[in-house]
Amino acid sequence: MTDQLLYLAISLAGVAGMVGLCALLFGRAVATLDTRSATQRLSCDVPGFRRGNSALSADCRSAILEDARNGAVYLVTARGDGFVTRRLGRSDLKTASRDGAALALRFSDFTFPAATIAFHDESVARDWEARMGRA
Amino acid sequence: MHFDPTQLATPAFILLVIAEMLFVRYAGRGRYEVRDMATSLIMGFGSVIFGTVFGFIFVWFAHLVMPYRLMTVAWSVPAVALCFVLDDFTYYLWHRSAHRIRWFWAEHVTHHSSQHYNLSTALRQPWGGFLTIGFVFKAPLLLLGFPLGMLAFVGGLNLVYQFWIHTEAIGKMPRWFEAVMNTPSHHRVHHATNARYLDSNYAGVFIVWDKLLGTFVEEDEAEKPRYGIVKNLATFNPFKVAFHEFVGIAKDLASARSLRDVVGYIFAPPGWSPDGSRETSDAIKARWAQYRNAQSPAE
């Protein structure tokens, strides 16, 4: 039992050491995007995607884009040094509420943390809140 | 005979991950991200714990099957070699099922959940094997008479082989090697979510299984693989990574309205839904092919 606990402790220390080395070598990457890179990413995830209206968050870490073909609304958001995309349809969202220029989104997908996306302009947030209601 | 190749190889795994990190940092080929790597290592660590705690289920299952074996194969070099090749074929079958049957995918999705492809990804191992009981794929080998210890040994060798192929640091291996063996290039295709690469290259050690059974896809220099899953996870939480698809199945079953729905939610390919509102990999590939043909009708 003592041997097993020692093995466990050494393994955990090994994991911590390797993560520490990774942090030392690569730092903590923060991905940012612009409308072009968000469109590129969605074009990969949604074959044939054609950008319609779009809005970039103030911190350049999230973007909401509309597919011009069918009006579907998508979110592209940074996670680590990469991005995750999700469709923002009625069945995908638990709630979408607005507070000034910020949109607060809660997702049906429990692996997707609630997100608050702050835009530069309140009218942008209002416009997308309405679009999501229709999507 | 108690000889665990995986345990013996662990120091080499650690040294190779460190070497690859240094290579990526200074040569700029490949990617590492701290939280992603931490998740992968914790998943690897946790899989050892889960394997230790629930390993008895496999042993129990083996002892249920073994009395019906056709013969008893004795330990010898040719027997181990034959067992290794046959075990790799059962790995292929399991792996193919793990991508085509949602129940097995619920476990295996863990390994594909990183958007990075480096040696630490190899260690991102599932915790839910005790739920899916994928080890039933080993039953034919037990029935043929291979001893349980030999199966564990060759299974360990298979796992050790698959470690080094999780890298972007190596381009292509010599042509003869690429023809027969699973390589970083072949396995990059397997981990890719690009429509053209979906559901291909299931091999563990010998890529010939894919070539024989029509699931081989060559890496295209013009289309760099994008790694991860069709609906990438937005979390690094190891418990969510390990069990999210099981939760998804449970939620779907709660909303099932017929026996067909129940069977489909468990055994149909990932992405299946009764009303077709979600997309399976076949549907994604069909949509992609349609889009590509529309873009270049002459091709």
C-alpha cells in the first residue's frame, strides 16, 4: 500500500513537472480572432459557410456570425490557443439575455461554459439578441 | 508471467514528451498548450487508476470465456508474434466500432477530444472502459486459446507502439514503412476532423487492415489535418472530457419516444438522431462532397 501511494505521488509530481515545463516553454496562450479568421474557422467546421452579418467582441476573443445561405447564427470563441464553434439555434441555447452592450449566453451543452460577450456598441448586442431569437 | 510493457515504457514516454516540447519550441513544428496538455496527462493518469480499479471486470470476463477455448497456446516467440498480429486485428475491429457505434464512441471520444496533436495526446486515455466493455472484442483470441497474460502483454506492446505516432514532428516515414505500418502521417489523418479524413485509418500497428478493408485515407499535403472532434469541447475539465458523451446518451434516452429511438441513440453512429436534425460523419462527408462538386464540377 505504501509503495502504491509512493508510485501515485511520484506520478502526480511527474505530471505537475511536465505541465510546469510546458508553461515555461509556451506560456499561457490566449487566442484572438478577427472577422476573417472567424469566417475561416467556420468555413472549416461548416462546409459551404458564407458569411452574412457578423460582430466581433470587444476583447477579440469571440465572434458571432450569420450564415448568409440560411440565416443560421454561429459563435466562434477562444479556448486556450484555439477556437470552438457552436451553432446558436433555439435548441442550442438555454438562455440569451442582454445587459447593455453585453450578451450573456447559456448553452444546452453542459460542456460549454456560460459566456458573456461584450460588444463595443449596445445596438450590436441588441441586434444579435433579436437574431438569436429568430435563428 | 507478469510483464507490463506500458509500465516499463513510461519513463521513455516522459522523456519523449519533454524532447518533443523542446523540439516544438525551438523548431516551431507542432503545437503545445498548457491546459490541453495538463488535461491529457490527467486523463492518462486517471485511466491507470480506473484500469486498476475496474481491471477485475476483464479478468472475470476472461475466466468466463476461457473454459470454452479450442486449445491452449503455450508461450513461445512464434505464439506471441501471432497473438500480436491477431490482437492488432481485433484492435482494428474495436477501433472501427468505437467510431461507428455511439456506445463505444462515448468512451473513445476522450482520446480525440484535444484540438492538438502531440505526444501528450497519446496519453489522453478514456476512463469509461468499464462501462462500454469493449474488451469483448478480445473474446475470439481467448477462445482460440491464447493465455490472458499473453493478451495483456501484446496489448501493452500495441499501446506502446501507438505512442510515438501521435506527433507532427515527423513528416513521412520511408515508403516501405508507410505501406505496412501505422505512422504519424496515417494517424494524423485518423485524428483529423476535415470531412475528407473522417472515419479512416483505424489501425493500431499495421495499416494493412485499413488498406484491406477499405478505410485507408492518405494524408494530403494540400489539406492539413484539423484535430479534435466534430463538435469540439469547450472545457478542459477531465470529468466532463471523460463522461460527456455518456451524459449525452442519457439525456437522449430520457427524450426517446420509441424503442427505435432507444436503439438508435445507443448503437447508431455518433450524431444520429430520430429526426435527422443532427449530423453523422457520413452526412458531413456527403454534404462536403456535394459542396466540393458544386465548387469544381469539372473534377
